Amino acid sequence: MDIKRSLVLLLSSYGCFLSGQEKGIDTVYIFDSQMNRVKLFHKVNTLTLEDAEKNSTNLSELLRFQTPVYIKENGRGAVSSPSFRGTTAQQTAFVWNGISINSNFLGQGDVNNIPLFGYDQLDIKAGGGSVIYGSGAIGGSIHLNNNLDFNKGFHTSLFSEAASFGTFTHFIKGSYSNDKLSIKVTGNHSISENDYEVKEARNYINQNGKYFNTTFNIAGAYKVAPHHQISWISEFFNGNQNYPVLFESETKTKYETQNIRSLLSWDWNQSKFSNSFKAAYTEENFQYFANVNGPATSGGIGKNYIVKNDFNYFLSPKWNVNVIGEFQVNKAEGTGTSQISKVSRNVGSVAGLLRYFAASDLRFEAGVKKDFVEGISSPVLFSFSGKWNAATWYSTELNISRNFRFPSFNDLYWQPGGNKDLKPETSYQADLSNHFIVSDFKITVTPYYMKIRDLISWQQTQFGYYAPFNTHKVESYGLESQVEYARKFGKQSLKSSIGYTYSKSINLENKKQLMYVPLHKIFGNVDYQYDFMRIYVQGMFNGLTYTDTEEKRSDALDPYFVMNAGISGTFLKKYTVGFKVNNIFNEIYYTMASYPLPKRNYSVNLNINF
């Protein structure tokens, strides 16, 4: 096979409708075309809708049991934040169809205010990615991706679940497509009284824990000409979280949020080049209620206007150049007692990536990027990746990068305390993935190293209020590993995976482990299917986790092991009925001090496809 045919096979995953190959690859349109290019050089864990249904309570639960990410959750369904490779929540990028959606105010994403359903797949990428995905992609990135099928006709599906603690989840999806037009509409609603009890934890009752949220998505694509396509997707989210209280005498509070995301794309694809021009608008609105029965006491509105162009050109069968330009206008304003005035900033960036396909089993990528952030001096970023398929049973990937996060609006402008002299956080990192195939087993072992400087942290000042400062440096190193097994025999199939992470993340000033960074995490899933019946078991072990900066053992979260299991049956090829048991062994466990998560609980669900 010559190098050009090798490239066609490699690049067909881009969704770049290469001429002469259109019938084979134009059946699916992917909004984030860069993600499939990323997969050529990086290990990416992909979770499907089927995976999401195993942990259908919220996105926090899904990430906790099926990925190496550590999730810190202030009680089930409440404020939740992620940690990759021992980094902070602000150093994790949430990317919606190629567009960053971290909050303008906090610089991070609240996992439980991001819907679980409505996406075709979730991609979890550990390691830096600022050259492509911008500020915040230091520890890793979580990608919420949609696609559109062509030539599939009508399809509708419904998922409905009733669970313990007055929890109900409903998701419906409808789609239609022919050879030129594709339309997809989804809706999701989740609600829970969330009044679970953990008597062994000082008679804990999750008082004022109610939550609900609703999501609506609509997407469409139209092929205006053989090589031109217009696509559009929008998401509307409305959420309400009551914040749990520890004592009945405490005043009950709540938080409401409404988010809008809309993306318009024009894609032009030829045999040697492709170009994707995107215009996007994202908006976050939130209100805080100091008393659940009173009016909103504070809030904020954040708006982003984004244009982005992604140009990809083959200089020759072996050389490929990719240029990405982006410009944003970020706006924010606090309301009520929120201590931030109306602010705005312009953010631009230019990135270039050069890929060299030396042979069918050897390829390299080098990238450089410069960001232009109004009022902030931004570093030049770079990345280098290489992948070598050394043998049928072994391949390796090397990734080296410089990444960054610029200060959020709260960091800069909160009053009192905002610090306009803050510098961006920057990091250097490297990892080396080793992939082995032994019979039906796939084994991945990835050691990594990262050094972060100018970490932004909020500290109490001599005047009594808190303010952000560029403080200490952080050194993180560790290991990510995973073993996967898959086999089909007759009417039976078995899939299993087990992952282990070791995360050492040290404040170089006091040589102590960072808060809420467990040294050890193990997660595993086993899925067995016989004909129309399916059984799965999943488990997670989390090691000792410190909750302060001094490694105080008395305040640390104890290690725990939690196991879930489920069984389902599919009838008449359209109807699937399932039953799940979560926390089978009634483990008492915390991911955040003072807020235990539920003991054993149950759910039943129905899935209909037609």
C-alpha cells in the first residue's frame, strides 16, 4: 500500500470528504473535526450513549466510574469539579463541538451543570492541548461531541429511568436524513428529591438537595454543493440546584443557571484541502438565592462571540499543514450583590500544525500557537507528537507540550480582591504512551511528567478579604494504565476494562500533595451479553485523599471501594428493560469533606428504539 492510500485511510476519520472516497466517508458529519486528528497522535477514551446509560444520574457519576478523572462533588447532584493528573478544575477544558465552554467567571466547568445526555459521544483526553483547544487545557480536556448521519431515514429513541430518592430521567431523540439533508432533535429532563440518608456519617441527611435540569438540542446539515456543506447546532440548558445544608438551622440556598450554545459551520472539502469556518455564540446566566424562598440575591451574565477558521492542506502525500485562527469577544456582568462590574475583552489566536507521515507506521506532528489576550501577556505555546507502530503487538506515542490558562474574570475583576496584575498559569509536560496487544487484550501504560508555574490561588489578605495571586509552582508526575479485553463467540460477547492511575502532585514550596488529589485510583467495567440479555458490573477504588494543604491525616478522606451492577433484556429488537443497583456493598464514601454520597440505591429503565 503506497503512502497516499495510507493517508486516505488515516484521514478518512477526519470527516474530510476526500474526492474518490465520498461514498465511503460522507455518511457522518462530525462538528469537531480536530478531535479525529488528535486521535492520530493521542490516546483518547471515548464514551458512547450506551456507556452513559450505565451511569445515568449525572455526568459526575459517569466520569467517576468510567474514566481516570477524579470528581469532587459537594453531595450528589451539587457543585462538582474534575481533576486530571493532579491538576485543578480550572486546568481542565470543557469543549463543546470544538468550542471551549469554561465559565468566563470561574474559568472552569461545573460538571453537574453540563447535561449527560444529548451528545453522540464524550471524548476524554488526558494531557495538555492548549495549541488546539486553548486556555485551560493543561491537565486534560473533556469533549462533548455531536455528529449528523446522512442517508439514514427516520429514527427515534426514548430512554426513561426511575431511581431511588425520587429521581427521574427522561431522554428522547429524533432524527431524519437523506443524501443531502440531516436533522436531529433531542430533549432531556432530570429531576430528583435527592433526600438520601447516611446514618453512619453523623446521621447525615441530604437536606435541601433537590435538583432538576432540562436540555434541548437541535442540529442540522445541508449539502449545498458536492464539496460544500452548511451545518448548525444549538443547545439550551436550564438547571436548578439546591445546596445541601448540614444542619436544619442553616438557611437553605439554591443556584439556577441557563446556558445557550449555538454553532454555525461552513465546510468546504476537496481532495487536497479542507476548510471549516465556524461562528459560535455561547451564553451563561446564573442566579444565586441566599434563601430558596426569596428573590435572587446575586448572579451574572457571560457572553462569548466566536469566529474560528480551520484550514487543512496536503502539500504532498507525506506532508500536511493545518492553520487554525480564532477570535473571541468575551463579555461578563454581575447582577445583584455580585462583586463584578461590566467587563469585556478580546481574545485572538493563530496556530499552525505540520504533520509528517514518514511511513504507514510512523508519523509526527509539530504545532505552535500564539494567543493575543487583551491586557495579558500570553506565552508562545508549542506541541510535538509522534506515533510509531513498531510491531503488530506494540506501538508508542510521545507527546511534549507547553500549555497555559489565562486568568478568569473573577480572578481579575472581583471586588474586593480582583488582581489585574495576574500572569497566566503555564505548564511544560511530557508523556509516553506504550500500547501492547496480546491476543484479545489491549494494554496501555503512560508515564507522565508536568511542571506548572504561576499557579493562581485565592488567599486571605491582611484586610480580611480573599484575593488571587500567582503563588507556588507545582510538579506532577505519575502513571496512567489500562487493560482492555473484548471477544465475541457465537451469541455471546464480553468486554472488560480496568484502569489504574497514580498521581503525585506536589506544591514545591512545602513539598506536600495538593488538596483533593488521590494518589491512587482504580476503575473497572465488565460487560457480558448473551443473545438478548446483558449484564454489567463496574467498580471504583479511590485512595487516601487529603483535604488540606498540610497532608493532615485526621481530615483526609479515607480510601473506599464502590461497586455497581445492572441487567437488561431486549425484546422484539426495539424494547430494552433494565435494572441497576448502585453501591452494592453500602460503602460510606466521600469525594468532598462533610458531604457523603448515597449508600445502596436502585433504578429501573426503559429504552425504546424505532
